[in-house]
Amino acid sequence: MQSTERESDKSAVSLPVVAVVGRPNVGKSTFVNRIAMSDDAIVHEQRGVTRDRSYHRADWNGRDFMLIDTGGIEMGGTDAFQSGIRNQALVAAEEADLIVFMVDSRGGLLADDQEVAKLLKRSGKPVILIVNKMDEPKRDDDLWEFYNLGLGDPWPISSVHGHGTGDMLDALVKLLPDEDTTSETEADVSIAIIGRPNAGKSTLTNRLVGYERSIVSDVAGTTRDAIDSIIEREGQLYRIVDTAGIRRKSQIDEDVEYYGFVRALRAIDRADVALLLIDATLGLTDQDQRVARLAVERRCAMVILINKWDLLITLEEREQLREQIKDRLPYVSYAQVIPISALTGRSVHRIWDAVDTAYANFNASIPTSKLNALLTELRDFGHSVSRGKMHLRINYVTQTGTRPPTFTFFANHPQLVDDNFYRYLENRLRAALDLGGTPIRLRFRKKD
């Protein structure tokens, strides 16, 4: 597999890239949300909320560009994540065409600001220095000390109130490189990696992408943002979204974790295929079942991955887990189950074929003639439903939608269809048609 993700967050969308860097809690995510006119970047008073880098499309005066929101850079500290956060921020700066360096007027000039400024000057990239939290525009005295950073005139702004952002953006777009004339490329297949916290989603993302894209840690709940990566494999583009681990709502005791939960749901909403990652060492948990139901409700195609398979030693343990998945996830029985090890790479290559199959069936169109030939067989050999003197008779069936495949049955008394008959029809359709990996929808209408 050839991965092009290193460039694709920028080149795949043919937009200049602006990285927003600075110490924790200086207001980077608030700034990104204001400029991108969205609430995608998680904003919270707690330090270090943004851990991975995330991408947000923005425009000003007719110029489109991509904003990278990064975790706060601290040159020291004992936070278990700080080294990874710093590296992610520096990678973002490396990817960028222009860097916005944000400092905090209330905190004043700190040693970490000076160290970051040195790194940015060595990068050779154009840098715009902005002094945030200038909520009172006339407080110019707070600017002077930031001239010591050697990055030119600082721009006073308020991310919360918007003061000064317009003039700053006028200067920003003038520094952007000439527009790329290449057309914007959209990914062919959107994949969301979902599961409970600490199941190995970031490790799998990094394995699929080919380099360290998301921060990997053995502390549950590391990924709070949904992180997009676009890679190319055999001529096809895939967008891979590593989502925050989905916990039970009763266990989401921090506002910021709630935001990560909402972001994961958004990622599932726009995914074509969900990769449900199950931790083999824990077995199938109630939480795994809830996550699977979320994907079912949002009608994604699905592949089930049993991660850490190599840690199950005995054949009995492995068979027991397979049976557990079969018994407790009957509503996604159409999903292929693949045992893998994201850490070692074992069987990860099998995921691509499973995704391609699920995606193809997710978009499948079945000829009406084939469907009605199947309907004839059902009438001849199947069972029907009766209530008093009413007997259900299905006259005609046609496909009325894709993503997922949707079939509409025209009947004399559609109100007679119950859960048992619905499941019977679905099972017969799946037995006759190649629809592995995707949910299907059945609708019933009265014959005109």
C-alpha cells in the first residue's frame, strides 16, 4: 500500500494550510471556531484539551484555506501526553504554508513563548504573531513585550469577541501562496474507526495510514477530536477518521469528554463504513454493543475487528469470543469479522478488501427483475401473515434507494407486516443477494 497522507490533508483539498500554534489555553480553538465559523474545535477552560491536530476549512475575502488546530506546546512539564502533543503541533507547523503563533495578553510573555518563537523562526515559514484576549481594544501597552519575540508586529485580537480579527485576516490572506489550480479531490470512501476507549483505534489508524498520525497512549480517552486522514491505495482515496472512544453517557463526567462523544457521532454520521474495534482481552462488552447500535442507527456499512487477537492464547478462548460476538451482535450479523493485531500489523491488510466489499454493497443497485423473481419464489414457498380475514399479499418490490440499499414492497395490507415477517424477508434477501457488510432497509406501501 502506498500512503500519501503526509501531504493529503493539504494537497488533497488543494488549499493553502494555516497552522495555529501556541501554549495551552491561549485560545487557539476559540480562534479556529470563529474563523471557520463552526464549533468543530473543542473549546474548554481546562488546559490541554486539544491533543491531536484537526483540520477546519475557512475563507476570507474569497480566499479559501485550511486551518489546523493544534494542541498547546509546552517545552517542559510532566503531562503524560505533552511530548506527543508538542510533536503533533510541530508536525502541523511543518505541513503549513503559514503559521499563526498565538500568545496570551493576560499571561504575558513566558519562557515557553520564546522557545516556540525560536522554533518557528528556524522553520523558515511566514509567521503571524497574534496577541489574544485583548478584549479591550485600547490596551496597547500589553503588546510591547511581545516585540521581544522577533516575529514582527503583533496583532491584537479577541477570539471571543472578534476584535481585530478582520484586519489580521486581511494580512493573513496576503501572505498565502498562490492558489493551487488543481481540482479538489474528495475521498471515495469515508471510514470511521469506532469503539470503546483504549481499544486500539489510534494504533490502528497509524497502522493503516503508515505513520504516526494520532497520539497513541495506554491511557484511556486520549483522542478527543475526530481526526481525518486521506490516503491512497491502488488508485482509490480513503478518508480515515479516528474517533474519540465512545463511553456510556453516565460515565461522561467531563464536559470535554461529552464534546468528544458528540464529535464521534458526527464522524459516524458522515462515514460510509464503520470499523468497530473490539478489545479481545476484554471480550465483547455492553459498551461495544452500544457503539454498534449507534452505527446501525446511522446506517453505516460495517466491518468488525477483534483487536489484540494475538493475546488470546488458546483456541478455546478465540472460539468463545467469536460465539459471543455472533450471539450478542445479531443485528450486525452482516458485518465481516476479522481478528487483527493493530500493534503488530497482523491481518490488518485484510481490512481493505472487507471495506471495499462493504462499500460496494452499501452502494449496490439490484435489478427490479431480479427482485421480483425472488418475490415469486417467496410467494410460492414462503410464509405469509394473516389477521382475521385479512391475508398479506406482496404484489411487487423495487429498490428505491442506496447507501444503504432500500427496498420498497407494495402489498394489499402493509399494516400486517410484523417483526418476524420483516426479519424473514431480510434473511431471504440476504441469502439470495450479495449484500455482506451493509445494512438494508425494507419499506412497505399499500398497492395503488
